[in-house]
Amino acid sequence: MTEIVLMSDPKVAAIPVVESGERLVDVRHGDCLLVDTRKQDPADAYAYLREGVLERLVTAQAMLPAGLRLLFVEGYRPPSLQREYFEEYAGQLRTAHPDWSAEQLHSAASRYVSPPDIAPHSAGAAVDLTLADADGNELDLGTRVNADPEESAGACYTHAADISEEARANRKLLGTALTAAGLVNYPTEWWHWSFGDRYWALLTGATAALYGPKKSPSPS
């Protein structure tokens, strides 16, 4: 099994960012994607992505079999919210593992929430999504979207062994389309895909990331 590079790996943070200046766009405009509201925030930040990421999602969706759609769950996440998520999960791990060092906690937390300083969601470069039928009913992909490693007993890992054949086939279907469209997956979360961020650059061999953190969902 290929070793997983976590978001906390220094190799990720070492990737430079050459900001493209590409705008954030609301994925709900044009009805290109099915959009779920479970992660909706007061500012509607969740519904924004960089333009290039959305274009690639539309391309991926066109590759899916008839009757299937991508179901968008969350895109852009303000840095303050990213930090809140990271610290909350790290706190849970600290309580469960009081003997762990700060480095161990940071690394383990990054399996599920990216460190705030390099988080792809805060660059508008990452999307959490799943598959649905034409009526918006989610397909079985083995766990709920955003199931952490403890809750799912590791089934949230993209290539987890202990999932049904149906879930495995659906993950392969999702991954094949998104990979062909140019996105990369974070292997600890089958639902998390990105383009243009530092993690994408590391996996694809790009010399720099295209998108850095944005302070607000404003397209300007």
C-alpha cells in the first residue's frame, strides 16, 4: 500500500504559492451541481470555489454514467473556521491520548482536518462531495461524508478494506471521474478532492500551488 502523505508533512508546507488571482465563484449559479446544505454557514461561504475547480467538477460530472450526479457538500472555508475545526479535533485527540506529544497530535489531527496555515479549503481549492442519483439521493460510499477515523474505524480512508463492494465501486466511480478532470484526493477522506493547492502541487509535481488562502468568500 502506498504510504499516505499527510497534510502536516513538511513537504506540503514547503510548496510555494504563486497566487493566480482567480476568483471565487458561487457553485449554485447555473445549477451545474447538486448542492447540499448540511455545511451551510451564515455567510454562505461554503458554496464558493475557485473558478478552475468548479470547471473541473463540471467536467468530472459529465464523465459519470447517466442518472448520476456529483453532490457538492462544502467548498471554501474561512481560515478562522478552519482553525476552529482543527483545534476542536486536536482537543478530542488530546483527551483520548494524553500521552501523545504535540507533534503526534498535530500529525494525527491532520488526517481529518488540515492545519490552518496550509488548508486547501481556505484557498477555495478543495471540495467535499459525494455521488447521488438524479433526485439527489446519496449513493453508498461506505461512510457518511466527514466521518472521522475514530467514528468510522478507518473506513473514511479512500482505499479502506472494510467496506462493501458497492461502496468500493462507487468510490472508484467517483475517483475515476475526478482524477480524469485533474483533481487529487486526500487519501484519509474519500470525499475530499482538490485542485491548485499545495497538496495538489506535491502530488502532481507542479512547482507551485496556484491558490493561496483567502480571507473571505467575496469573489473580489
